[in-house]
Amino acid sequence: MNKNIEQFAVRFYLSHPRLRKFMDFVRDTFFPIKPRFIGPGIKINHDPPWVDESKDSVFNQTSNDIKKFHFGSVQSTGVDVHRIDTLLWRHWIVSYSVKHAIEFAKTDEYNFVE
């Protein structure tokens, strides 16, 4: 899209809050963006952070290994091997938080509770 048109569209969008739902509808109809990740309550249009990591990273290896796990309480949790990838964003946040807690904590003992 032409840079001037894009700048005009952004200014118009920001200055007319009552029209935003309609403008979002028009944008999604005529210029659809395919989401890169869809999970419970989240849809993003850019690559998630674990895509940049190597396939042998701990996070990516664990994400593949968990698919081999037998999920016994599928009916209470709604999570099975086919839906586990929808939870990757949540798993990324937990693993990222744990990694930084270990890195910056000044202790050798850790007690993690989710």
C-alpha cells in the first residue's frame, strides 16, 4: 500500500473512534491477514517467539515430546494431543518466566508453583 495512503488511513482511524469497528471489518474483509498463531483467547499476526529458536532448543524439543504424553483427563481439561499446540503461547510464557527467575535469582533453591 502506498505510504501516504497508509498514513492517512492510520490518522483517520485514530481520529474517528466510533468508526473503528466498521473500519476493522473493512480491513479484515478486503485485506485479510492470516494469523501466525491462534490459541485460547489470543490471535497474533506475527511469528511467535519460539519460531526463531532452533528446532533443538529445550522449548521446541519439549513441545514435541509432550505430544507423546498420554492425557488421561481429556474430558475435564479439554486438552489432548491434537489441541496441545494451541497452548504453546502459555507454555512459552511459563518457560520464559522460569528461565529468567533462575537466571536472576540469587539462590540455589527454587520453589515453583503455577
